[in-house]
Amino acid sequence: MKSIQSLFLLVFTLLCVTSVSAQYGNGYNNGYGGGGNGYGRGGGMGMDRSMMQAGPQGSPSKPKEIPAEETAAKITEQMKPVVNLDELQVIAITNVFADSLREQGILLKNESSSQDQKIEQMKALKESTTKKITAFLNPDQIEKYNSFMTDFKEVKKSKSKKKKEAKEQKEAKEGIETEKVQE
């Protein structure tokens, strides 16, 4: 009788151990919890895999893209006092600029077009945008708009020249430093 009780106790213990082992993953990454240490989602402490990833989402080297509406609003705000726009014109022109900037982004990201095709498409887009904007302006405002856009281009060119010069100076400094290190 004692041996039968011992046998039942042994069988019962083995069955309990294997069921507990099965629940906690038993080393084969199965059971509830998906493996790891058997507690929840792998990391314990209630952390799921998305929380375990280091760093911000997306690639850190790619700068955050500014929405077209924001850029259009900035351009229109700069234009408003120069061209003497009323509120209705500001809204309409902001929408035209936003549409144009979105289209420009699409054209630039299009990898199937060659560089020459992109340039031609950008010129056509610029002409289309200018026609749409001048439709909202009176003749006096059109003249002011044209001078504003000329000045705006000059400011953009000078900013890009400053960036190029700063980059060249930085490269020159790095070149001098590498020469000193080599000596």
C-alpha cells in the first residue's frame, strides 16, 4: 500500500511540474509569455518589445519634415505686409503655397524622373503657382509680389551660400587638424 501511495505521489508531482514548466516556457520559447523568462512579454516588469527598443522611433539621421502648411504660412506672413494682403488673400495664397509645396515634395521624391525632368516639372509648377497667386492680387499687388519673390530668392541664395561657406571652413579646419595629427 505504501508503494502505491508513493507511486501516485510521484506521478502527481511529475504531472504538476510538467504543467508548470509548460506554462512558463520550459526553455523552448513557448507557453504564455512568448519565451524569455516566462513573465509576460519577454522583458519582465510589464515591458513589451516596443518599449525595449532603444532610441526614438524612426531613423535619427533623417531630419523631421516640416509640414507644407507651416512653411506656406511663414512665407505668407512675410509677404503680407510687403504686398498689403487682406485676410481672405492670406488664406487663399497660403493654400496655394501649401499645395505647391506638397507637389514639390512629391516631385523631389519621385525616383523615376531624371534630374532634367524634375527641373522642368519644378519650373512648370512654379509658373502654375505664380498664375494662381496673381489671380488673387490686384495689379499694384502683383508688382509688389514680383519684387517680394525676387528678394525672397536672393535671401534663400545668400543663406545657401553661407551654409556652403561654413561647410567649406569646417572642412578646411578638419584638414588642418588632420595634418597636425599626422606630423
